[in-house]
Amino acid sequence: MNIQQILSDKIKQAMVASGAESDVDPLVRQSGKPEFGDYQANGAMGAAKKLGMNPREFAQKILDNANLNGIADKLDIAGPGFINIFLNQEWLAQNANNALQAVDFDIKTANPQTIVIDYSSPNVAKEMHVGHLRSTIIGDAVVRTLAFLGNHVIRANHVGDWGTQFGMLIAYLEKMENEHASEMELSDLEAFYRAAKEHYDSDEAFAEKARNYVVKLQSGDEYCLTMWKKLVDITMHHNQENYNRLNVTLTEKDVMGESLYNPMLPEIVADLKSKGLAVEDDGALVVFLDEFKNKDGDPMGVIVQKKDGGFLYTTTDIAAAKYRYETLKADRALVFSDSRQAQHMQQAWLITRKAGYVPESFSLEHPFFGMMLGKDGKPFKTRSGGTVKLKDLLDEAMERAETLISARSTDLTAEEKAAVVEAVAIGSVKYSDLSKNRTTDYVFDWDNMLTFEGNTAPYMQYAYTRIRSIFARASIDENALSGTIQLKEPKERALAVKLLQFEEALNGVAKDGMPHILCQYLYELAGTFSSFYEACPILNAEEDTKNSRLKLAALTAKTLKQGLDLLGIKTIEKM
Ligand code: ARG
């Protein structure tokens, strides 16, 4: 259920009946303060202005025309024409009951879409680093949420699996296979890449061979393709280990690397040329964009084909956009990559649209994110200044979580403890990223994430187990509770309202690709539950009240668990 949606529809109807245009936005929002009701409609002022009416009088007309029987008890006009909406207690209780009983909270999107999510997207023969971590974690939370809302989600791992570097990588793989007859050193991809580069820079015969292999690879030579495929497979196998550890839903089936688009590129470039969009410039093919200016204030040139015939990152992204619309039949495509790629994405998509490859209705979005910084405010690096490998980062998280959990006195078995440590370690790394607005840089700080204080994974996971322990300690089966939810106390009512706002939080994530909206919601829900629990004793209450409160507790636990699951964070029953 989506209260905001229901109220928006109703108020909008009343506004139109009062003379507003049919596309008027009632601007229904959750209220910040109880005295302003549960929700506010702020659209009356703007609409009245358009109609040349007095805003308060127009607001009164809306109230006269509004049909909120059984939904709201009271509608107030405040200030210049704000409408405060006070929801009906029984209606809230009824909907809370429904949410508890319904599978998947009875949440369904009215218009499910096909949505491509381009995320993680590491590069072949390179270790995944922390920059890919953000894309992987944020993208996966958005994937899970969009799918939960009923959309058809296509995961696209846009792996960097093509380019001139493959000549040198193939030559080096060949050398290694000849010398050691094993793939041993490939376990360290970073070192492999570096060694290949060193040979390329220092050994002319090797470099010659590498250049030769690039040409062969591009012309589809069997041997080079086999070697190339080996490199891709080994890399993706490594990455899959990271995905599994991170509890990320990507599998090897989701790889849609840059090479997938190779067959489309010559045709696209020829087409851009025939449409007069791409012109020859110093031997290369360039699209000049008036919308972007270079340093001299002239239209910026975007190269789509190099002098030597090679294609570029931009050409591939034009093809990818076209493919996602034409072949995957998507309504929407989101690319999760860092903010430094913003201009690149905008340019690729502007060219895509100018060429008419996708219609206006096809939404291309770049939910970019900031950099991951160390505590010192500088880019996150190892102590010696190298890039931090994801694997090492997760190993450290495990160690630190072990320390955190061991410091608590609990009656966990060794097996239970191991599960808690793992959930807390991975959960902390993910949640600390997900809970921040992705558009800003983010400071990675172990001490702030691995703590039970504040908006952290351990706090949220503990909030969940605390509710579960109410049921466990009293040996109560939540599914066998009789009666219904009743809302008598203000704190019961407040908790019910918060619980019924789950779908609104999910829609926030879905609309803007911003998981921090869900984190913030869950954190507030945990707080609302705590105040309820303090004010309203559960187990000592008389039977009806006790069952009603247990049901509210059960719905809170169910919501926390589902919410954390959509963020890709595990819950445990005991910690
Ligand atoms: N492989 C790229 C990188 O490591 C990210 C790809 C993002 N997706 C895209 N369609 N350009 O920076």
C-alpha cells in the first residue's frame, strides 16, 4: 500500500473538480510534524495562482470536493493554503493487518517496466578495486528493489573486455603458459597486468608480437579469441568470488561486456557519417556537439572512430544504449558508474538520441556516485599508496567484525557466531556505503561502520534480532496470533503509519536509484519501534492488546528483514 499515492489521487481529483488542470500536481508529502497531520498537500497555492484565485479559498474548495471518507478523519487548511491530512485510525489498522498477512506486503507496481541495470562493470585482467565496489553494491540494491516492485530487471555487467591492451595480455598469457604450463600467476591479476605491461615496454620482440595479436584478435583469429576468452573467464571467475562474498546477485550469465557490441560498431559509425553527425577530422571520425563547449568555447568533438580504425568507449556506449532499447526492449536503462564518467555518458546518449536510435520515451539515466575517500579525505588507498583490492578489504572486514562480536557476551554457538560475524562484516561495508547519498564522495571509516551506535548495519541487524527475541523468549509463534491490530496509543499509531510507508521508501529508491532513502527509512522505523516498545509493554499487556502489539512487532521485523534484504544485507535471528 502506498498512502502517498492514494492521497495524491484523491486530492488531485478534488483539485480538478475545483477547476485545476488535469495534470495538476497535488504535491502530497509526509508531514514533518504531528500537528501538521500525517500528510500534507501543498499543491493548492500554485494551482490557485494559475487560476487567479485566493489560495485559502481554493484550498477550501478542494476540501469540499475531496472524498476521503474512511481514509482521513480531518483535513485542515494551514497558513497560505497548505492542506493537512489526518488519517483514520481504523483504516491504518486495517492496512497494517493486510500488510502483515500479505505475501510481499501486497506491493505491486501499477506499470511494471523492463529495466536494464548496468553495474559493477570491472575490467578484464584487472583486479576489482574499491571504485567498482560502490557500483556493485549500489547497483545491486537498486536491482533488488526494482525487481521486488514487480519490474523485469536485466542485469548488465558491462565488463571492460575489449581494447588494444589485449594484444599484450594474450602475448603474456602465452609466454606464461609456455614457461610454467600453469595459470598460477593469474591468481594475482594486478601483478599479471603489470608484468605484461613491463614486457611490452621493455621487450621490442614481445611488443611486436602483442601488436600483431591485437590485429589478429580484431579480425577474429581463432587462437587469439581463445586466449582472450581465457582471460575473460579467469577474471570473471575471480570477480564471481567477490560477488558471492558480497551477497550480490550478479552471476556469470549477467556479463554483457563491451565486446558484445563490436559487431554493431562499424554500422553505427557509417550511419552517423551518413546522417552528417560524424565528420572526418584529422583522419578520425568525430561528432561535434554544440551542447558541450571546449576550452575555446567551440563545440566539443567526440571521437567515435580513431585514425587507425579503432572504436572507442563512447562508440560502445552508443551501441549499448541502442541495443538495450532495440534488442532488450527496455523502457529504462541505468548505468551505475562514478561521477567522472558523467560527461562521457551524457555525450554518448546525446549522440544516440540525435541519431534517432532510441525514442524520447526511453529513459537513459546515469545515477553516478562520488569517490571513496580514506579517513584523511584523500582517495582511498593502502598504507603504501596502492589501490585497495576488494578481496583484502573484505578480509579486513571479517577480522574487525570478529573482534566486535567477540567483545560481546552472548550465548552463541561457534557456528552461530561465524554467521553473525560474516553478516556483520559484509553488512557493514555495504550499509555504510548504501546509507550515504551516493552523489557525494564517501569517507570509508572502519570505526564508523563497525559499531552498534547510529545508522549502521550492526545497529539495524541488532534491531531485527531484538524483536525476534521477544517472540523467541516467550516461545510465541507469530503466525498463530489471534485477533487484529488495533491502534489505541499514539505510539502504536505512529508505528503503524511508519510501517505503511515502506512502499514509499522503495519507490524513492526505484525512482532515483538512491538506496540511502531505504536505509534512512529503516533506521527511522527501528527508532519508531524503540519508542513504541518503551511506551507500550507487550508481554504484560492483557490478551487482545498483547496480540495486537505482537502483530505490530511482527510486521516491524518482517519489514526490517525485507528492507535489509533489498539492500543485500543479511539478517540473523540471534546475535
Ligand atoms: N568498465 C568501466 C570502468 O571500469 C565502467 C563501465 C560503466 N558502464 C558503461 N556502460 N560505460 O570504469
